[in-house]
Amino acid sequence: MKPARDRPDQRPAKAPGADMSRKLQKIVTDIKESGQANLTRLTVLKKWFEAPHRVLSFGMFIAGQALRHAPEATGEAAELFRVAHDLLADVDILDPGIPRADATGLHDRLKAFQNEHQHVHWTSVRLIRNHNLFLVESGLDLYLRHGNSPADSYRLAAAYCEHYNPGYGNGLNGPSVQRIEEIAGFVRVVEAYEPTGPAHEGRPVWTVDQIAAASREE
């Protein structure tokens, strides 16, 4: 059993480069004012993800958030959620350090669980029936590939934030606001505690729950 982690007793210092957080908040404002925003607005994250360590942390952050948002499941899905929770609980998002063998084993089980494909217009499309398990799988995939693709990170952010609304279709609307704000909170914590940041030495551990709580306080 992993030891309990105390919540950091101080909030991160302001990061010198807060441009990305402001850009994400602008998307949130636009959604609140007009009801929706185009999903491609999240491409602003691609440049930010060019630092590989950010991609690793983001993969674990989204996996953890998917577990937080997931409704109660049954059968094999419930068992996979339990294994994922045991693996990711109390992980330091800024320095995950999850054993590669454990991460690979769970990733492979998740991929096998949703490995049904359907032919649509001369191409094979993978059928995803449990979106939260897919997000956990995708987060682990980024982690295992050592964060070498800013484009894949953007696509994971889009998959996490996208929402279907009958009035607007698929895009950024409704529940997307909270999820974009969660990513903005993640960005602020990462920038504040990066090696070049003002509070890197002796920084506290930041779990998914702690980042989410700090985001709500902003």
C-alpha cells in the first residue's frame, strides 16, 4: 500500500511564462460567451508540448483525470479501473517514475479490452465503448513512448475535452470548460516547478488530486 501524501502546504510560485494558461483561459471565456469553440483551438498546446518531460507528465495527468471522472463500472472494465487506480494513485505527476513493466502490462490489457474494429468507407475504425479507459490507455502510451510526440499530446487533450452537444455537434462546449480549466491548472503547476522555474529545489509532490484542487482555487 502506498503511503499517503500530504497536500503541498504552499501553492506554486507564479511561472515566468504563463502565456499557455492565458490562451487556455481565453478558450474557456469564448465557450462561455458563445456556447462553443472549435476543437482545433487546442492546437496551441502543440508548441508547449515540445518539451518531452511535459508530455510524460501530461500522459499521467490525463490518465489520472480519467479515473477521477469515470462512473462506476462492472465486469472487466471495473477490474481494469481498479488496476489503473492502484498503479496511478499518489503518483507524482511531475516525476511519475512508474515501473515500465507495470505500465506496459496495464496498457496492453486496456488495448486488448477495446480491440474491436469496424470497416467504414474502406478504412478500419476502432470502436471505443469506454472513453475513460481509452484515455487511461492513451496516457500510458505517451508515458511509455517517452513523450516524443507533441501532436499526440494535442490529440489526447482534444479527446479529453471534446463533448457532443446536439446544438453544436462535436467540439468544445459545456463540460469542456471544466476540462480545459483542469489542463490550464496542470500547465501552471508544471511551469512553476520545471528545472528552470523558481521553486524547483525541494518542491512538494503533486498528485492529480492536488493539481485539481489547486486549479479550483485559482
